[in-house]
Amino acid sequence: MDAGSVSSSATKSQSRCPLQEQFLQRKNSRENLDRFIPNRSAMDFDYAHYMLTEAKKGKENPMASSPSKEAYRKHLAESFNMNRTRILAFKNKPPTPMDAIPSDCSTSVQHSKPAKARRYIPQTSERTLDAPDLVDDYYLNLLDWGSSNVLAIALGSTVYLWDATDGNTSELVTVEDEAGPVTSVKWAPDGRHISVGLNNSDVQLWDSTSNRLLRTLKGCHQSRVGALDWNNHILTTGGMDGQIVNNDVRIRSHIVDTYSGHHQEVCGLKWSASGQQLASGGNDNLLHIWDRSTASSNSPTQWLHRLEDHTAAVKALAWCPFQGNLLASGGGGGDKCIKFWNTHTGACLNSVDTGSQVCALLWNKNERELLSSHGFTQNQLTLWKYPSMVKMAELTGHTSRVLFMAQSPDGCTVASAAGDETLRFWNVFGSPEVAAKAAPKAAPEPFAHLNRIR
């Protein structure tokens, strides 16, 4: 292609503007209309004929007119109002030009949507209950809120049930001194059955409606059971011996899988929403991700990811409700960090130094927010906006480290239990009516049913 054609095409490309720019440039009303139709009744055709013929002759032969004739012509024109320059006349004003951009579109461009009203977050707890004999031990899990709206808390060797509907309290069980104290509690998904981990390595299964012991799982561990979590009919237990055991509570030989990877006490256990991945944290500063599809009852299962970024015990674990492969983890007093993980790749997405021991983590089910509970120095609950991790609120009131948190079934209220032997309830995640409208749809975990992709 020669130089001439190149410059020609360049000129054409420069003259062709994007459609939006064309809209912005056409602001003169004359450029927006095709034509004007003159009004005959408002025109002087004699004057128009003179301007088109005689006036043109005078301009073509300027030498033929003398100064006196020119002065006479100007005087005559003024007398007969012939100094008009317009030939065509329009009785009515031209129609208003059409907007290049429709009014509804331009309005939406000029006026953005009003900012969403900021949710009011009460800074004080709405209710406080006494929790005497609550064991001040970071590695235990002594609080859980079931799907039937009943809160379970272990105080010493006794498990109490508090019905959030009517506020009634009942005693589920008091274990013998040889077996106690209670080291963990966890409701089954049905909200009726509850598992109780003991200091003597046993795990009990109870029917809360009849206060009846259904069975005792023995042989899972060699020492206390501080962490529990359910995956349908599978009860996963974590012990001080570093072992993680999957128990099928429907069958006599309940041990079906064993996960070996921790060298010290397992203090955090959480199954993902899909039930395919298990996160475990330990006092050895390790965080493991296990894939259920690779589990084997014949030999210890190999972890999917072994994450060593924390520098203290990893107890606080929370799977994101709106992104299936996103896990939040919190480290103890020597770490003080909240970390976010892509559990498919094992990559650490972000790390935030909170300034104090992270005891527990809870995701807001209705907004993209994360709540963390802490120890010394403020013993506070901190609400974070995700993913910016900007602090939205700090809730204070406890006078000792906030060891445990549990979330109500509607996702709005959070219960916190601390070393100060109090149980506090916080309306931190909004009212149920507003939350139901704002709840984000959970993104399904991709390839959750597959072990690997070829």
C-alpha cells in the first residue's frame, strides 16, 4: 500500500468517532435538523425578487454607480425598509431538536444510583447471660447454635441448652468427673442430635428432644477431643493426639477414614458447604485441606494442601458462604493474622494483621462481611468488609478473650462466649427481614464432585 492510501485511510479513521462521542458533539440545534420549511404568508416576494436580481447587478458593476447614486440608494432602502438580509421567513419557531441521547439514558448517566444506606450496627450486646465454669481454653470448642434455634454451651462438665425462641434453659447432660470436663459440642444438621466431645477421648451422641444418650464413640483418639464437625451422617473428630477421624454414626464400626498430618492438638475443623473439602487447624501452626474423595479407611489419607503460613495455632476457620473455595483462617497470639485461601490451588489470597489473637471467625450469610473475635488487649469482636478488609465496627464489652462464637440460623445474631464467663448476643448482621432480601446467592463450588480434571 502506498503512502497516499495510508494517509487517506488514516484521515477517514480519525474522522469517524465513536457513537457516544458523536452524541456529545452535536449540541447545536442547527445540526440536529434536516431542513426548515418557509412560511409563504410571512414572506415579501417582491423584496425577495429584488434581492436576487437588482442587488446582485449592483455588486457585479460597482463602477456604474456614482457616490451620489449610492447615497440615494441607501436612503431609499432605509425609507422602504429594504435593508433586510433575510429572504425566507418563518412564522413559527423551528421545532425543538430531539436529544441525541434519550432522556432516560442521560438521566441515568448524569445521576448515578443513590448510595446504599449504611446498616446500623449496635455497639453493645442486646443480651448478656452468665456462663459460670466456662473453661478458658483456646483449643476447645464449647459453643454451637443449632438449626432448631437452640444454643448449646458446655460449662465445666455440664452441657446446657438455651432455646432462643422462648429463652428457656435446660440441662442436657453432666458427665462423670472421670470423663469430664466437656471439651467440644456440635449440633448435627437436623438440629435435634448433638455430639459431645470429652476429656477422656470419648464422643457421645445425644437426642436433645428426649435427653437420651444414643451411643458413645470409642477408640477414635487417645486423648481429649477438642474439635467436632458434621458432614451429613459423618461426624469428624479432632483430638489432642493430632488425629482426625471420620465416623459414620449409622454403622457399628463407625471409623471410616483417618487423616494424619498434624503433630499436635487439632483445634479447628470445618467442612465446606459442598462436603468435599475439610479444613483442619492445629497447635502445630499448620492448616490442612483434605479432599474427601481421596479418603481411605485402609491407610492415613494424604492432605490436598499443607499450608504453613501461620506462625501460631490455627483454630479459627470459616468457609465463605458465597464462594465455595474461599476459606478464612485465623492465627493465635503469636500470629494475629486473618488469611484467605483458594482451597483449589492452595494460594494465599490475602493476609491481614489484626493486632491480637484471633479466636473465632464467622461470615455474614447476607452480606460480604467477616466477623472475628479476639483476645488481649481489647477482647473485641471486629466486623470487616470483604474483600477490602476495612473495619466496619468494633464491638466491646467482654473483659477477657472472646474464645467462641456461634451464629443464629437466620444468620443475623451472633453469640459470643469469653473467659470472663459471660455469654453475649450481638445483633451484628442486621434484622432477619432485611437480611432475607440482601442475601447474596452462593456461587457453587466448581467441580465439587470431581477429584481431578484430566
